[in-house]
Amino acid sequence: MKSLSYLFLIALVVGMLSCMSDAPKQAKKPLNPNGDSELALLMREMFDNGMEIKKRIAQGEKLTLSFDPNHIFTAQATEPDKAASEAYRNFGESYIAAVEAYKNAEPENVSEAYEIMVNTCMNCHRSLCPGPTVRIAKLY
Ligand code: HEC
């Protein structure tokens, strides 16, 4: 049990490092060494809201999003070059499409639409920002 909780701790720390672990060789310092960029704050809100949505789905309810997902394209990022990339835009648009599908989902499809939405979080993160994937996996 003890080693399990260590694993959990490590996962948590890695998650908190955000994308930093992904780009250790960057000469330029990130805008904010704590990772508290506008985008990081928005992402945290997205995660917290996701945990709440998951809980409500288990109770047969459909929660609305507590944030504007389009802000992923305008919020200032720790690594602005990354957020300005074409890959980021493509992954971001898949995410927005999944959000729309979730919003429009009929009650019997809410759970599936939610999972697809989490997949789009994962897809972007696996490619561009692997740090938080362990945390995001909790949304399933
Ligand atoms: C288009 C790509 C993309 C999508 C989609 C995306 N993320 Fe992120 N996420 C990022 C990037 C880039 C960062 C780093 C933000 C920064 O540090 O400025 C990040 C950071 C995070 C963080 C770490 C925040 C912190 O504390 O520093 C979490 C948690 C997170 N995302 C969760 C999610 C969840 C949950 C979703 C889906 C609801 C999601 N992300 C969708 C790219 C994405």
C-alpha cells in the first residue's frame, strides 16, 4: 500500500509540473515558473469541472460547463509557441467539437459524449503536454 501512495504522490507532482517536464531544454524561461499562466488556470478549471460532471453523470444528471472552452485559444500560455502551433489548434478544435456534442447530447448519450470529450483532452496532452495525463485519466 505504501508504494502505491508514493506512486500517487509522484503522479501528482509530475502533474503539477504541467508541461515543464516536456521542455526542460528550453533556453527561454517560461513566463511564469509556477505554471500559473491564464491557460494553466483555465485548464485547472476544466479539470475540476470535469470531475464534477463525472460525479453528476453517475447521478443521472448533466452539468453545464463552468467556463468558455474557446478561451483555450486566447488564454496566455506558459509556452506561447506551443499554444500558437497548428497542432494545438487542431487538437483544440477537436476538443471544441466534442464540447458541442456533449452540450447537445440526449440524456442517453451524455455519458458517451463526456468520454469522447475527455479523449480530446488526452489527445492534445499526449502530443503536446504529457505532464498532466495521469491527472486527466481520473476523469474517466
Ligand atoms: C489543444 C490542447 C489541449 C487540450 C484540448 C487540453 N489541454 Fe490541458 N493543457 C494544454 C497545455 C498547452 C497546457 C499547459 C498550460 C500552461 O502551462 O500554460 C495544459 C495544462 C493542463 C493542466 C495543468 C494545469 C496546471 O495546473 O498547470 C491540466 C490539469 C489540464 N491541462 C487538463 C486538461 C483537461 C481536463 C482538458 C479537457 C477538458 C484539457 N486539459 C484539454 C493543452 C491542452
